[in-house]
Amino acid sequence: MKLPGSLVLAALVALAGCEKDGMPERSSGALRPPEAALLAHLPAGNALLFGGNYLRLQDFLRSSPFARLMGSVEQLSPGMTEWSRCFLDTSPDLDMMGAVAYGRDGLVMRYVMKGFDVAQLERCAARAGFTVRVDPDRAYAAIDMTGPLGTITAGYLALADGALLTRTVTQLPPTTLVPPPTTRADLEADVAAAARENATADATLVAELGRVDRRHAMWYVGDATGTPLADKVGRVRGWVDLDRGLAFELSVEIVDRAMADEIARGIPELKRQAGALGKEVGDVVRGLRFERKGDRLRFGLTISDRQLEALLDQMAPFMGGAGGMP
């Protein structure tokens, strides 16, 4: 059936109005040379890429309402607060790019950072009270961190351009909650793999990178193809920002049409029931922004420090009373 020209014009105007009044999505475009240089240190074949200023996140956790949780972190993992603070004090503009690959060994997260060297690692480890071992050529450092379930050994490899590479493995299904030590051999194998093909060859993820706003504190893009989520989720992108509260946007491709329909129906109902959660938390839920375009769902939320305090108060019974900490 052919629609009259007036109806077609009206539909186009309506669509344009929805885009304008909805959730305009900003993007940073193609990778800048420094970003591409960091990404080239990581092997190809990833399901997720992430980056931003990791230290802004650390600083937010210490200075926002989340700061009262840091006491619990320090009790479980002595030295971690000082370790994070040392990074911020030493290199406030630290650049980072990371990647997560799904494979036979589970989830392998690798990240590379520029603006921090082995000598600074030594100083921060000493400040945190961690044991640090540096190879004679000073190209590799192993740092033992005490955690609630045992000692975690993090390894860092210095690369030719001054960047530091590290990694961690999460076994699936988990046989232990303590990740295996990160050895020099592990990291050198990653360098060799990246020399053959690096993460800039992950075409789908790189294309998503061009669509995400990378000016925010942290950002991420993903592609669930080849993972256990492939029948539900496709491409994902989003960001997190930290400025007088917490803000985020998430754009996700839902492959399962029935699942997408259920989510779209559930959002209005969730907002209608928000009043039962109390004023502050209810306001957060009602402030959730949602948009659907075909199989692409977008969510956005901004939470003030006051609202974060209220959320933490409600979560306190599930966090061992952390909500009552100063």
C-alpha cells in the first residue's frame, strides 16, 4: 500500500521530533592516535573494550558517598586504599585502554596504561605495604596484594614505548575466587599475540568506539558474538561520568525480540511503582531515561550525591552494615 505524500511527510517530521526530544547520542568519532597506540598493545579477539581516566573513578570512590564503603574495602584488603591514592597522587592524567576476551580459560582482562612506570609502581607498593619484586632488567614487576580470600599477585610488564601492560584471568566456571598470578611469561605472550594481530583489528568493537562519547570518565563497548550471551545481546556501548554524583548511559542491542519487548513494557511499570521505594530512591527510578529504536535499547540515569547516600542507606543491610560507617 502506498501512503499519501502528506502522511509520509508527517511521519518524517514526527521521527525527527522524537530524535530531537529523546536521548541525543554524542560520539567521539574515530580513534585518536594516542588511543590507537594504546589499543595496539592488546591482542585481537575481544568481546569488550574499555578506557578513560581510571584515576577519576578511584578519586570518586574516595570522595563521594561511596567513600564510606572504602573502610570495608580496607578491612578486607589492607593497603588497597593507599595503593589507589598513590596512583592518583603520582599520575593524575593516567591514560588507559583495556580489553576483555572470552575464551577457553574464561575471561581474560588486559589493560595498558601510559604515564606510570616501574619505579612508580615500586613507590606505590611500598606506600601501600605490598611486597614488590622487580626483575633485574626492570622490565617486569610482581606485586603481592592481600585480599579477603588470599594473596593476589599482579604483574606489570614495561613496554618499549613506556606503557605498562597487565592482565587478570577469571576462570569460568570458577574453580577458585583468587585469580592466578600474572607472570612475565603471560604478558610477553600477550605482546607476541598483539604483534601478530592487535585489538585495532576487532572491527565491530572499533566501529562501536566511534559511536561512544569517550570524553567521559570511563567508557566501554562490547560485542557478545561468540559468548554465552550471543542469543540475547549483540553490540553494547556506554559511558560513566563522575561529577557531583554519578551519571551513565547504556546503549544495548537486544537480539531476543521477546526480551526487548518485555524490557520496554517493564520500564513504565517500574517508574509507576517507584514511590514505594522512598522519595530519594523513587526519584532516581523515575529519572531513568529510556528509548527504543528497533532492537536497540538506550538507558540513561543521573544520580546526585544525596540520592547516592539514600541508595547506600537502603543497601546497608546487605553490606554488613557498611551504610553506618562514617
